[in-house]
Amino acid sequence: MNVNSKIIKGNKKAILSLSLILLLAMTLMMAFAQPGLAQVGVPQPEKTVGYISVAPTLVGVGQKATVNLWVHPLPTTYDYYPYFAGFHGVTVTFVRPDGTKDTFMPVDGTGQFAAGVTEATGSVYFFYAPDMAGNWSVTFTMPAQNITDAAGTVQYLGCTSTTAYFTVQTDPVNAGLLNGYPWSQLPNENTYWSYPINSNNREWSQISGDWLGSSIYGTMDVNGPTCLRWQPYGSGPNTGHIVWSQQLTAGGIIGGDYGSLSYTTAINMPSSVIIDGKVFINIPNAGKFECINETTGEVLYTAAGSISYGIHLPGNPFAQAYLDSSVVLNNSYGAIPTPYLFGTSGTTWNYYDPLTGTLMKSIANAPVFYKLVDGTNFAYEVTTDYKHLIAWDISKVVNNNWSTGITWNITLPVPLVNRVIMPFGVSTDGSTIVVRSDPNQYWGYSAKDGTLLWNLTLTYPVSLHNQIGLYGVDDFIVFDPTATTFHCYSMITGAELWESSSFADSTWATEWTIYNAETNDYKNLYLMFPDGTMTALSLATGKELWRSEAIPSTEYTNNAVPCVSGMLMVGGNIYAYAGYSTIYQLDPIPRQAMLVCVNATTGNITWTLNGGVYPAGAANGYVIGSGINDGNLYCVGKGQTSTSVTIQNNVVAQGGTILIQGNVLDQSPAQPGTPAVSDASMSEYMDYLHMQNATLLNSPPTPIGVQATLTALDPNGNTENIGIVTTDAAGQYAISWTPPVPGLYTITATFSGTNSYWSSSAETNIDVLTAAATAAPTPTPTSVADMYFVPAIAGLFVVIIVGLAVLALLMLRKRP
């Protein structure tokens, strides 16, 4: 576990009960009300009392309960000032139902104190998971001790606390800070959400998180050259859908007398920082940075300054008790992490408030070559003459002078002429700082006091760009340019752990340098090469797990789209810039530069997005990138949609057929009101809408639409499925339907969402009228003549005809 992860996770759990906070705050205020040298007249040694509680009092086996303990009076110096080091030697004893005991020194949940040491409030909180069902109890003891400062010594007696009781059952209980009130674990995957995340949604930490950014050269990153090129939390976009874009810098071809030359050729791609759902990025050549809403693209503010990355500084338990954040930067021993935007101006370090862009603190006379460790007060630097390694603590800085924060200073081995020495990385537990120098030297020093732990001399030359610091792993990687193999070394011991197989089977894969061309999770190292392939190496063995296929192209000298810079990972996907180097760009810029998404498990290419989008940050389901071909800033991820449903005639007779029509439209700021299209059509459609693909502009694509489900709620409360419709290239759909029974219906159209879009729905109504019954025929009135005369005449005619027939027959018989 990375030291940052431990600290951040500990910080997330740093919650004292409200009653305890108020109690401690009132006690502190009472203490401060005492006159100076208030220890005079107080009997020595002072009596102490201890209290302990467990919440909840009913938990399941293995379920964590919150344990709070505190001592009265609070630890103070002779002048009654808070003693930030706290009491020490606190030992808790849990008694199991079978009488066995579990005794240990607890570590405060803030992670800022040694085992058995309290916060400045004389308190400790921690989580405990009982391992047996039944009735439990817990107490703590604290030994006698003295607190001494310049004014004198305060003597404190030891104490044994009250006893807290709690019950453990076999099954988990919906109770407690970590398993509390039944709450929806996560939003459905197609449900739109945005920052700020309500604190009730504690479980959402697994789908959200900050992206602290990194320098492209990796010399000033937080916690290793790769920094957070891997985002462990949340998902990444599964299609190339563009949510929003804005012009960041001049880009694209100039035209006219300059032909196919572009405004921007060699591009040092800006890093983006994402904190609390906001994107922060420097405006090129302006001395300003922007704050942008990550989900909408709205520019929230523009502020003076330049930022390098984001950083969290720990809070202060004393300030926490007083609900006062004004002293966080000066007394950083507490629980609540405070985010800042960090930037430099010459030898000045600047800390900005992410919410407003306000410059909060400037520290002068700071170094050029340094390594900051996120979530802590600490930094390490190599002096500009390359002769000294220095450890630094921001909480010790006086009058904003950087040098006053130095905690130790050791002399490095005498460098050779023109040898560059830099801090390289810090181990995940914060114990070891690694320093490197050209061409082949590494040293490991104790981060506590600067003691030399190991040194390593390689048998092959290593440039700055042939080495990799790993995130969350106590190893580092070095590339041997002659053997074309990767070597893995331990940060703790300097020992070589493995060597990979050679990459000489591909000519262009032997030319490998680091420009953010790698990332890692805790298990594998992912690399990209100029031959257009990517590969995964096991961090345990160095074995190659997969190698991706190159994308063929005659635009490049290697006959494939090269992969040389710009890689990050989130949600099981690798996002990489494929195209010519952004540092040494050709002009005219080769075509077919693109953003590539590769499945990190298989190495298969999932999707591509034309336009040369260089991934610079990832958080909360979105990837932020800069367009090489046009100078735009892009956000790729799911977009919001709108669904409509209408009926041509809302009142029909029973048995009549109705025509149901509607649409499903993309309402992302990048292309509001355009058709929502299928995931399979997305890359081509984005290329058409945003990247000015001349072929597509001349012959617009006909994308496949998305599916919507139509249902009807009839007058009796029954739901009937009308059908599933697929929208056309214009986003429209239509279907005929005959309502089965009379009455008022509610017709609903539901778009459930895809990998490209969030869900949406709409409804309308129709009234079906009862059909009228068929009327019986109306009898025709008859007169007296009709009743008697007409039938009589008809009968007479019949008699006459019959008589004539008989007469004719007789005459025929008499003829000879």
C-alpha cells in the first residue's frame, strides 16, 4: 500500500464523534482561560482519568467498530499550551468472551502518530474488528509521564480507564461508521452524478478521486516519476465520446504562404490537475490557470499563477477541535487532508486554494530539484550544486523561508564534473529516499535521518529518460539501451529483482525513452514503444504478459503509428497518445495521430479517436486531453442525453392505431441537440463532428442510432410493453400501436444509457374513447295502400299470368 494511500485512507476515516469534539473543545478553552504559569499551585504530579467507548455496541464478527479513548486533563505544557506530541504509552486491552485478551498500543486513525500516542486533545480513535461472537469489554492504561518545556515540567500520574462493553454476533449489523445506515452502495452505472459528492455517500470513494498531475519529465512529480499515471479509483470512458472542448492554444495549419506548416510543432503538453470534480490547467504563455467544471466544461474562474500539480497537506487535530482551518499549513499534524494547487515561480513555492484560485501561501528560497510526498508535510531536495540531500518539513517553516523547514542535511558522494544528481523516489512506507545521478549511480537513504542504506552502480549507462519510478510499489525500473531489456531494482535494498527479455525483435522497440510513456498498477508495468505497440510486464517476474498490435500507417518512418508519450490508466483501460513525439514534432504534422484505448488485461485495442488527443488526466469517469492537431482541450466520457415522446392525436377511439414518435439526443456541451449514436459509430461520428475529417465532411456518415424502450401504463394500472425502437441517423424513432382498452394511458420512452451516454426518459398521455354501439335499422313507415292495394294488384298479376299459361297449354293440345 502506498504511503499516500494509507494516509489518505486514514484521513478519510478521521472522524471524532460530535460530543467528543465539543467536550475536548470546551476543555481546551477552559485550559486557555488559566493565567500564565498556571501550573503554580497545582499539586504535582497531576491526577489523570481515562474514558473509553465503543460504537456501535452491537456488531458482527469481523465488522469494524469505532473505539474512542481520551484522558483528562489534556496534555499541556507548563504554560498550559497544547502539547501537540500528546500523551504516550497508551495500551488497550480487549477481553474476549472466552476470557482471552488482545492487548496492544493503538495507532490513532489519523495515521500521524506512533503507536500508543494520543492526539493533542489527549484522545485516540481507531477501528477494531472483533473475531469472536459473545460479550466483550475493553479498557486502556496510560503510564505516568512528564511533559517538559522551557517554562518547566508538568508531572502526570498514570491511569486505568473505565470499562466499555459491547456485544458481537455472528452476522454483520447495519450499524457503525463503516457499516452504517443502509445506503445505496453506488449509483447505477448509467445514472449521471457530479461533484460535490454528499458525505452520506461514503462508498462512492471507489468511483471518485483526484488526479494530482505530473511533470512530463518526471523530475518534480509527487511520489515518483510516474506520479499518479494510474488512477486506482473509478472507471474510464469506454468509447471516444467527447463531452466538451475548448480552445487552449493556437493549433492547426497556418495555410497561405506557410503551406501545411502548423502553428504548434514541438509541444510540451500541459498537465491537468483534477480536484473535487474540477479541472485545473495552465493557459499557455499567459501566466494564468483555469478552473473548469469537469462534467460541463464551464470555466469557473481564471487566476494568476502557474500550477505544476495538486497536493494534499494533512490537517491539525488542535485546529480540528476548534473547527479552525487557518492554522492547517503551519501545524500539519492532523487528520483532515486539505487540497492545494502547487506551483513554482523561480525559487518560490506557491500554494493556491482550488476553490477560488487564491494564493494561500508562498515559501521563498525553495529548491529546484525536489520531491514532494503527497499527504505529508515532507519534501526532499538535492541542492543545485549536487552536493547535499536535504529533508524538509513544511510545518517547521518560519516566516515563509524554505530553509527554516530543513530537518536534516547530508553530504552526497562527490559528483563528477557535469553529473546531474536528483531525488528519484520515496518508498511507499516513507522510509527510504532514492537519489540517482548520471550516468549509472543510485543511492538509498533513510528518510528519517539521511543514513546511507545502500548504493548501486550499474554496468550500463542510464540517462534521465531511461528510468521509471513505480506508483505504490517499492521498486524502480531501468532500461538498458544496449541490451534493450528492463531491469527491476528494490528501493529498500537496491538489489536487482529481475531482467526482462530483449525487445530487439522489433527495431523501433529498441528506441525507448520515458516521456510519460509508461504506467503501472500494483501488479504490472505497462509500456509503449515507437514501433506502435504497447506491452505489459509482470512486476513480480518481468515476464511479458501481452503485446498490442501496431496501427499501420505510411505517414511515419516506422510504417506504423508510433507510441512514444502520453499514457495513463483507469478503470482497467490504458489511454495513450499514438503519433509522433510531442516534444520533437515534425512539421507538417503526420496524419493519423490519435487517442488509443487498450484493454489492460488483454492488450486489445478497444477504440481510437482521431485528432491526436494527448491524455493528461483521468478522474471520475472522464479523460482530459489536449488536441495536437487543433490546440483544443478535450474531455472524453459519458454525456447527458434527452429523450422525447409525442403522439400525433392524443384522443382516439378504441380500436384505432396511434403513431408514437420521438428522439434521443446528445446534450453534451460539445454537441448539444445532435443525434445520440451507438458505441460502434462513436469514433467515426466524433471524427466527423470535431476533427474536421475531410473525407467525412464531404460524405457525412450515417451512424447507427440507440435503442429506446416504449411502455404504456393502462387505465387499470397495468404496464404493457409497446416495443423497443432504434433511432435513425437523425436521432428519430417512430412506431405504430393500438391501445387494447379504453381509458387514459401514460406512454413512457426510456433510453437506458450506453457506454457513451447517461440515461434519460420522457412521457406523454393518450385518451382512448369507448367505441359507440352499432344502431339497429329504422323501419320504413307503410300506408294503407301499401298494406292492401299493392299486394292485391300483385296477386291479380299472378292470377292473370297463370291463366294465360294454362290457356296457351290447352291451345297447343288442340292443334292437329
